[in-house]
Amino acid sequence: MKVYKVNDKSIVLIEGDITELEVDVIVNAANPYLEHGGGVALAIVRKGGYVIQEESREWVRRYGPIPVGGVAVTRAGKLKAKYVIHAVGPIYGDPEGDVKLASAIKSALDKAEELNLSSIAFPAISTGAYGYPYKVVAEIMANTLKNYPYRNIKKVIVCLYGSTAYKEFLEVFDKVFTSSLT
């Protein structure tokens, strides 16, 4: 675990299982149709209950597919969190992918602020089936988190599944967050 400070906010990098965290909201790396069939999304539904999938389908029925870079919110079922923010990241190779990934991260933060939440946990969005390299996601995420205009959020956790992801994010986060100290 490594903690970075942005003014009075904490950005925490950990290796672990996002479904085990006690935070106000966890972010799900979702697809536009909110069908939670693999990766983080499937783990969230397995741990939180099928109600998350049901609410997700209802959201898509009402509002349509989520655009890449956008978010939707459901309750968190049996998870320790209150909500799940489903963020749709881009597929690696999309010419606008980096901008869309930053938008997905920022949109999740905006939604958490709108809900007056104080803690949020992110996975490595777009790194699984969508093929983004860890280092690229880490750079976009670190810079977005560092420059975000926080109001209610006091703690952001970036929860990485596996030591490879953790080490690559740690290397990038150390560079991005310590560069502001010099």
C-alpha cells in the first residue's frame, strides 16, 4: 500500500480485491450495455448479488447504452459499499481512447461528488478485455486524480488485482505524485 496526498485528500494505491473494500462507492469497469460477464464486473455481481445486474439492465432499458467515457450508478447489493458506479472505458487502439479513459475516470469522480460521497475505489479500467497497458492507464489515472477539483471526496483508492498491475501503477504514481513536490 502507498498513500499519496493531494492537498488534504488521500490517493491510496493497493493490491487486492475491490469487492472487499469498505468505501462509499466502488467503480466497475463496465461495457456500454452493463452486462457483467467477466473481470471486475463479474466479481462485483458475484459478491454483491444479482440485484446489481438487474439494476444495471433496468438502467440500460431506461436510458440506453452508456457512451464510452460515461457512467451509470446502481446500488451495491451485499457489497460493503453503498453504490457501484459503472464506468465505460475505451478499447485499446481507439484513436480517442486516452481522452475517453480520462473522461470515464472524471465522470466517476463527478458522480461520487454529486452523491456527496467521501470515498471511492477504482480498478484498472480498460486493462482487462479492453487491452489497455497498465502503464498507460496508470498515467492517465494518476494525472486525472492529481488534477481533479475535489469537494466531498476525501479518499480515492486505486485497487489493483495482482502484483504486476500494482508494481506498474506504483512506478507511474511515484513519478506523477512526487513530481509536484520538487
